[in-house]
Amino acid sequence: MAVGMIQNGRFIHDLFKKEKYAFDHLVETTREQVVCLTGSPLETKCFKILKESHGWLDNSENTGNPPDYINPEKKLMLEFMIVNDYEKIKPGGKPDNPPAKEGSFSAEEIKKIFIANSFPDVKNIMFEYEDKMEPDYEQYFQNFCRVIDNHKNRISRYKKNHPECDQLAFVVCDISEHEHFRVINRSGKASKELHHPCYDISFLEIIKQCGADLVIWFSPYISPPFGKTPRLIIIDVASLCPKKADFYASAQRA
């Protein structure tokens, strides 16, 4: 089941695609919901800055002067990005997002049947619809690489636009609705276990080369009470060692 929104007559597939909505929910995260992956002091400092309501400037609508959020006082800037496990890229580079298509169809039906006739003054409507999303871990990794590369190429622009901020954090909004499970071989026995991408050496190697100072991995849909995935993982890129992927996972289980 997916949730969509009609805002001022326009369908929005996922509210977390709106940077302000994502930021407002991000800063509501409590200390108990956070994992500092490497144990670096910078990760703890980053979370403290996120929780401070003052100093943050919403720059998300100023598309000619990215990134999305700036804190000149703390010298930190945030760039938000969306990652899912179902979107595919067609030949020629155009994305294919089946759940968004299904939601758009439902939104048009709602607008035709209900809004025009019964609620002409309603501006915002949230609705649930059944999608045919099939989680695909490999597709998720491909999407992650594509999104990171896209933002990595803009880093020089972010720094040029805001030289007062000497640190950059990539905020990865994971809008997957299903937790990721993989077959893990441990002590000669195979078992299907919950597996966060931040404990995967393939993902960690991409993060290590992403060019940002921090990566903030936000999973609003699959964290408690909806799942067991950590709501927020903060990664100090400089302190990250991809070869320690198993250690990070073991530390989290402990």
C-alpha cells in the first residue's frame, strides 16, 4: 500500500520528495533512533547541529543556488536526494516509476469523481492506493549509484555558492516501503536477515568516494514502529572503512 497526495490539484507521489517535509521529519529523530556508524565525534556533532532549530536556512526552492539547506553559523550544508528500490532507467536515460504512474492514475480518478463535484475548494488530499512495487536490492544499488554520481558532480557548485560552509552532508532519503533482507552466510549456515545497505561493502565503497563530508541515511518508512531498520544512520566519510562492513553490522546487532 502506498500513500499519495494531491496538492493544489497536482499529484505528489511521495511527500519526502519535498525537501522541507523531509527536513522537518529528519530533525524530529531522537537520539535513540540514531546510529553513528563509525563512532566519529563528527557524527555526534552533526546530529547535535541537526537538532538545533536555529541557524538552518531553507534554500530548497532556490534552485539556482543549491544545496537545499544551509547553516552558515555551523558551517554545514545539506543536499537531499531520494533513493528507492523500484525505479528503473529506460534506454535513453528516462526514469520509469511504476508506483508513481499508478498513483497518478488514482489521483486523476479522485479529482474527476470527488473534487470537482463535491469538494471544489479542497487544496490538499492524501490517499492510499495499492501499488505493484516489487523490491529489488540490485535495482536499489543501481539507483543509489546513479543518484550519488549525479549529486557528486555538483559538489564544486555547492561550495562555490556557499563558501561560508566548509562541510557538506548528503541526506539520503530512503523511500522504500519494504525492509531489505539478504541471505547471510555465517559459520557455515545460511539465513535470511535484515540487511541495511550501510552495512554492505558495495554501498560503503560508493559512499567513501561520494565527495561529501557526511552521509545521513534517513529511512522514515521502514523504521520503528513500521519495521526494524534504524531511522537515521550518520556516516563520517573520512573515518569510514568499507572493509569493516561486517564489523559495523555486528556492532549494530549488539
